[in-house]
Amino acid sequence: MADIADIPALAVLVNSAYRGESSRRGWTTEADILGGQRTDAGELSELIAAPASYILLAEQAGQIIASIHLKQTANQSAYVGMLAVEPGLQQRGTGRALLTHAEKTACQGWQASEISMTVITLRTSLIAYYERLGYQRTGKLQPFPDDPRYGLQKVPGLMLETLTKRF
């Protein structure tokens, strides 16, 4: 699990996995639809400090190569987000293993019967990936936040859809 000392490395990892030219080395990117940052030290500090909220890590040779945010949202439910894998190390099963670990943590540790996430609707290949892992589209949509802290929209009207998986 991440702690405050991990924040600088986490911010670099997450931003490089989601945005900018570095993200294009991976199999999925938001670079064409969003600019700016994906996260910052302030948000990561809040996530780490919040009750029943963790950032789980995968490391290789002492370096953080992947992370995922997991939080308990209500009785018997959890939320995962901000899954990030070093772009050059994607498609090796690290992200899938970290997501599986987060699901087991929610199921066994919190007795969660459901886990959810939100995904930008234009990221169809990413949605298809999650569907192959058992997540289902709910049709529940919300606008992407109009807040530069989460990125600058290159495509107007971006929407997030909630996906859920029942255990």
C-alpha cells in the first residue's frame, strides 16, 4: 500500500500512464481526448489519508510500476479507479493482477458483494477489456469533471459510465 513517501513516484506513474506522449507507449491512452494531468500530489494525499481508501502498488526492482486506488463506498460495495501501469510494461498482466488483488481485498476484507468503476465512454477498447474481466456497463452516465485538476478536455462533452462487477 502506498504511503505519503510514494506520492511523487505515484504522480509520475499515473500521469505518464494516462496522458501525454509517454502514455502512447502503452495499449491504451487518454492523450487524444484529454490533456494536462490525471492527478496531483494533493489528490493522492487525500486518497491515501481517507478512511477505507488505499492505493495498492506493484513494484519491480524497488520501483513502483503499477498502482490502483481502492475504497470502500458503502456497506458491501467498493470502488476501484486510477489503475495505472508503466506504459512500457503494459500487456504483461500486471494491471490485471493488481485489479484482481483489489477485488479480492474488497471481497474478503470488506465482504463487498459489488465493485464499481467509472470509465470515459469514448474509451471503448478499455471498456471492452473490463467487460472481459466480468464488469458490466450500467448505462449510468455522468459528465467528466470540468476541473483542470483532472485534465483538460480536448473533446467536448466527455462522459463517464459506471461499470460494476458482482461477486
